[in-house]
Amino acid sequence: MSLLEISVLPGKGRCYIATTYIPVGTVIHVSEPLATTVSQEWTPETCLWCFDFAYPKKQKIKAVTEQDKIKLSNEWSVPKKNLAFKDMLFCSENCKLNCQNLLKSEWVPMLAIHYRLDCEFKNTCNVPTVKGPIELEFSKWIDINNDEALSAWLNNAWTCLTEDLDIYREVQNTDRSMCRLIAACILRKQNSKDYNLSPFQDLLVIQNNELSHFKTHFDSSLYPNHPQQLPLHCTKEVYLSMMPDDILDVMALYCFFARTLTKPLHKVPVLSDISHELFRSIFFRERANSFGLWEMSNDEVANASGGVSDDLELLGFGIYPSAVYFNHSCDANVIKVRDGRSMKFISRRMIDEGEEACISYGSVDDDVHNRRQRLLEHYHFLCQCIRCIQEDLIIR
Ligand SMILES: [Zn+2]
Ligand SMILES: [Zn+2]
């Protein structure tokens, strides 16, 4: 019998509820990732599959053997010496096999994605942005709190602004890791013949934060006569002038992603089907729902607090669809502990039948004000956990 069931709590949405009494220290759930990525800076030392960290040594098993390189070099018309794949290393042949077995026919496309991202990655210049407000003659405005209208407006804005893939911003190492993670999700979508059974479907159960993200960043004082409103039909210039910087960054990342993976490059395979709709549907789920994959600690104190302490390195990120039902509490009854690439969820005190199982999203060491502020900015909710309510009362 499963120890957890998915339920719906008023005001909180979907959540995990204990189906029975659970003693402290019980593994109550194990989640496998839909996709993972290694942080760019740690690629030489980190196993691409199990996140074993060999620092200061490098991982030994290469994703691509000399023989593979000869074959790819012929197929792709790329000189063999260019096919380094320095950032795809494994701790063992077994990990490499597991990775290949998961990707199946998408293994070579995955190599192509890594190669293409490496080729394209360079610091690109800024394109000037247009600062609003621009004089408008619109008669029709939409309310940004109308989700359907906002959704359509954003869709139009994305189509208009990204159709030439020409928004350039500086691409950082973290962007590069993010691109690999999104590409890995798309490959999971492709390598299943029956789309409805594809593991990619699991991603879609995760809440998409795009609208709340936009509302958080949108400057509604731009047109004082139309607070909380957007002009219905815009030119490219107007979209550009109204778009929050944070979202222009995401658009620039999409342009980089699509340019890199679709433009002709010798005979290196392209990643087909990269619409902005697909990119956004992954990006805005990933952003608030991926877990950091941290270096494992031998220190029991660090492990007890979820395996995160100051001297451990962030080795990468993973998307764990079955874990999204763990809501946040600043006094969580569950901790997550990484086990290879899986995530184990363990009760840190006893949990009653019918009680909600919660984890903490990130560190909860801050005071109530800063904690709530961080959760609001990053996860778009005002924390109403018992600890926050109590600490808030004490301050007042
Ligand atoms: Zn490994
Ligand atoms: Zn709280």
C-alpha cells in the first residue's frame, strides 16, 4: 500500500496526504527524474547519470569513444578533433549504459544537442531595448487578471518578438545547463511513440507559472490611465517596450536555444519541433519545480537538514514530476535526500494518518519576513504555514 495519496486541500490545491500513521525515518516516496542536467562548471567531475562527484579528479568514462567519434565525424561532416564531448562523462560503464537505455534512439540526438550548444555558446552582445511608455492610440485594453486574455496576449507577444530569433542577450553557463535540461525534456517527448504514455506527459501535471511570473514582473504604472491593463493589439516596438526585462531574458534564451538547435551546422542533426509554446511550457514549469542536485555529504548534520550545507556544491538540476505534490512548509515533516539520480523522501518526525506531507523549498533559516518574501518571489505564494503564522503574530 502506498503511504501517500494525492488529495486536494481547499486553498492549497493538490497535495500528498498520509494514508496511514508513518513513523519517523520512513522512506515515504522515491521519485525518478524526467530529466536532469549537470551544472556547467562541474561537468568534468560529475557523472552525467548518477551525479557521483569525483572532485578533484575527473570522471573517467567518456560518453563517446574514439570509434564513435570516427562514425559521428563521417555522419555529421565534422572533423573528429572537434567532437570532444568534454562535458559528458560517467563514473562507470554501467551509468553510461543506463543513460543510453533511457534515451534509446535519442542518444545520438542528445550528443548533437551537446555539440551544438558547445559550438554556439559564446557571449553575444546586447540588442538595445525599447523603453516605454510609447504614445498609444488603442481603444481596447485587456485586464491582466483575466487569465485567458493575458495568456493570448503573451502568446502573441512571443510570436511577434521571437519569430526572427533575433533577441540577443549574454548567455551564461547556467543558461547553457538550462538549455540542456529543456532539450532533454523534449527528447523524452520524442522518444515515445505513444505520446499519451510518454513520460513527458508527467511534466504537464506540474503547474505552469508563466502568468503569475508575468504579473510579478510587469510594471503596471507604465500607463497610469490603464493600471493592470495591456493594450490589445501591439506592434513589435510596443511589445518590446512593455515586456519586463526578466521576460526578455527568457525570450533571448529561447532565441539562443532555437537558433542553436535548428540552424544548419554541417550535417549535425537538428532538434525538430521547438516552438516557443513548447519551450515556455517547459521553462515556466521547470523554473519553480526543479530540484537542485547537491554534492552528497558524509556529515550527518548536513544530511538531516536535507543534505544542503554551505560547503557543498550544486552539481545540477532535475525535474521530478511525482514530487510536485509535496507542498511547502517552513516546518516540514518530510526531508528529501538524493540517492544517485533518484530523490528519496523521508519523514523527519511521525506523521499522522490524514496529515499532509510537506517539504521545505530551499533554506528556511531566514526570519519570517525574508522567508515569505523569497517564497513569494520564486514560487509565487504567500506562505501560510503554522510556523509563519505564529512568527508573524509574535512580530506584530
Ligand atoms: Zn555514475
Ligand atoms: Zn512558512
